[in-house]
Amino acid sequence: MRSFVGVVHHDPGSAYGVSFPDVPGCFAAADTFEDVVAAGVEALTLWFEDRPPVGPSGMEDVRAAVAEELAAGAVLVLVPYVRPATRTVRANLSFDAGVLAAIDAEAKRRKLTRSAFLADAALNELQGRH
């Protein structure tokens, strides 16, 4: 998993906008600051669907590159990006019996397999959508 530095702008009475200096043309908007990271995750996922991966710059490099925007009130956020591998891998995991029972019950309620439920939960946690 990599994290890209997003630059968040917000004018009173408007949505929060996030752009990525390392990913030209990738932009997202959110109604609240709390939703900026999730919107950024979605934007990065869509942007990388048909493009080769690029490496993210470090926080300090981005901070230097957007110093004027920061001085004008922008803020920086880290937005995680998990590149889909399009293949599954088997893993052997251990859980507390009570936790596993709760996972199985919730997976069944959602009509998911245990694996699908755990993969979705892990991705949500990694991408800050909990």
C-alpha cells in the first residue's frame, strides 16, 4: 500500500477539494473534511484504472512544492492507495473463537463469504472508510 499526499482546499460555503501533485488531473470533492480521504481513495482508484502506477512523493517534497497554497489555507492529507492485484491468494489466519463467530454471522447476514467479508473490512480499514 502506498499513500499519496493530497492538497485540500476549502472555500466557505463550498465543498472540500483534494488534488494530488503526483497525479496530475486526479481530483476529488467531499462535503465534509471527514469525507476527504474516502473521496480521495475513490479518485485515485479511478485514475489508476487505466494508467501505469506512479510513485508518491514524500510529505516534505509536496509541502515544498505547494508552499504558497498552504500559506493561503490549504492543508495536506495522506490518502492511501491499494492497487488491486486481480488475483486472490490463500492465507491461513487465526482468530479468537468469539470474534470468528461474529465475523461469520455478519458475513452470512450480508450474504458474503467469510473471505469476502474480511477482505472488504480490511480494505475499508486501510482506506480509512470505517
